[in-house]
Amino acid sequence: MPSTVSMDLARRALTRYGERGTDQADAPMTNPVSAYLDPARYAHEIEHCFKRRPMALALSLELAKPGDYRAVTVLETPVLIVRGKDGQARAFLNVCRHRGAPLCDEGTGSAQRFSCPYHAWAYDAEGALTAMYGEATFGDINREDYALKPLPCAEAAGMVWVCLTPGLDFDIDDWLGGMRAELETLKLDQWHIHEVRDLPGPGWKVVWDGYLEAYHHNTLHKDTVGKFTVGNLVVHDTYGPHQRITFGRRSLKELAAQPEAEWTPDEHIRLIHSVFPNLSISGVLGDHCLVSQLFPGPKPDTTITRQYVLAAKEPETPEEIAATEGFSDIVLRAVRDEDYDMGYKIQRGLKSGANTTFTYGRNEPGLHHYHRMVAELGGWELGGQ
């Protein structure tokens, strides 16, 4: 039985298709090119849009059992996320409290304790200092004062959310608002992780702009995902700083000839859940899902994107394996070889002076919403036409 939400989105998309139109903003909007280039502005926005906001840094699937962990460096901050014996996911700075060495290498694994490779101070999954090599000769200290430095952390909708600023607590329900219910429909804790890969890319805003519109699908993606989606058609919904973008699949027009009672709407639309500032979740083909986390680099012209390729279940038969590998291949080509390749070219052209402002069309409401949020948190002004 299709959900009420899916039926409503399919109706809205079909209406736009019949109009040869799309959801639109009230007017075009401009943004100075310096917003993509200026190092001081960049540092300010990274602080206020990323480091002070909850970010999804791990899938709950990666921390299935007590002791499971992910160690990752985000915005030059070393983070250790681990599930404790009590089942709670926690995040810490991946830094020994003795002399600052990392407790473990980046990646995933399972451990009952984390021992510093420098002087063998050991910590449990709750962050407590449990053992010190040569403690009798070190001198008296209060172990509680040397527990791992915690980071604000919460688990919701199949993801572990972390704020990179110690002591800056957050309420995940307040942050996600109505988007939490939307994310929970995806049941991210029930998928199978087929592949995780990191993709280098151009600047944060250059990259993220491409995640928020279908205006380029017929041209840039004509041989990959553009074969399956209707170009320049979006149905747009917002949830505070977050947004859901609905694309129409090429088969959308088939619904016009069917009674609604016979509709299977999820076969004809594609949902993109975009969680501010850097998370995109896309169900593209059949029983497959792509989760993307975008992390700005140390300068305005670099990023790393972590891609999770998910399957509804672990592929076993040759047909299932081929379908999952095919999905993985097509999204890799669309993102790395098309979006990011074009993004590098755009990045090189930013300093040419050809443009002093960028104009976001009415047909790009996702960009309007995102850049307005960045401007609001950064204290900037945006223009219109």
C-alpha cells in the first residue's frame, strides 16, 4: 500500500510534468562569487555552519555491537565514535589525554579498549581511563580528570550525529525538526553496507550546488542518472534548514494513464533528503540507496565526499550482485566523472573574473534555500533580481 506522502509527491510531480514546469522560488537570487572563494568568509562559515552544528558522521549500521567504532578526521578534528557496553553511541576526540597521540587509526573496527600507541594509556568504550603503563612511577593523578574529551553526540534515524565543538550540546529533535520523521521512513539501520569510498572534489559550495537541482540532468548526466530522471523538474519541500527534493523518473508520465488506485508511486519518483549542512541521502534505482557526506577541506577549493553504497540486503545471487555493482558504478560515474569533473572546471574558472555574482534561477529552489541558510548563520546578505 503506497504511503500518503508518496502518493502526494507523485501527484505534485505529475502535475509539474504536465505543465512542463517545476517548483519555483519567487524570483532569481544572486550570490557573490567571493562567497565561493574568500578564505576569511570560508573559515567563518565552516565554524558557524559546520563545527557548531550536528553532523551525521556514522551510520548506526557501522556500530552494530558494543565496541564497534569509526575513527575519522573531520575538518581537521580527529573523532572517535564508539558504541558502549550499554548500547549507547558516544563520540570523543581521538586524542590521548597524556601527550595527544591518536588512540587508533582512521577506519572502522571493534575493540573493548583503546590503547595509546605512544605510552599505552588505555581507555574503555565509555571514554574512561582504565589503565596506565608504569602507573606506580608516573605519579598520582585523578584518572577521572584524564578521561577522553567527549563531543556532543546523539543517535537518531539510523545515524550518529556529532558536534565538533566540545561542550556545545544540542537537541537532535530540535535540530532535525520535521526532517527526522522523513529520515526515519528510510529505515537506514536496516540496510546492508555494500561499499564505502572517499572521493576528492572541488570546493564545498561548487560541489553541493550540484546535489540540489535537476537543471543539469539532461545535459551533464545524459548517459548516467539523466537517463532515468526528468530534467529540470523538482518538487521542493523544506524542514527548517533541511530540505527534501523530489525528482520525477522518466516513467512518471505513465501515471497519467492509470487510476490512482493502481499507482505504485515510489517507482516513478526519486527522493533526495538533504540535511544541512552536508548530508544527502538518495534512493536512485530499485533496492539501492546512496548516502553522501560532504566535508570541506582546509581551503575553499577542496572537499572529501564519503559515499556509502547501500543495498536493501546483502547481494547473494549473480543477478543481485550485478544489480548492486551496477548501481555503485553508475552513481560513481555520475558523481566523480561528471559532477566533480565539471566542478573542478568551475572551480578553475571562479578566479577569472568572468562572473562577479552567480544567479540561481527560480527553477533552482534548493540552492535558494541552502544559500539563504548559510547566509543567515554567517551573517551575510543575499540579493535578488
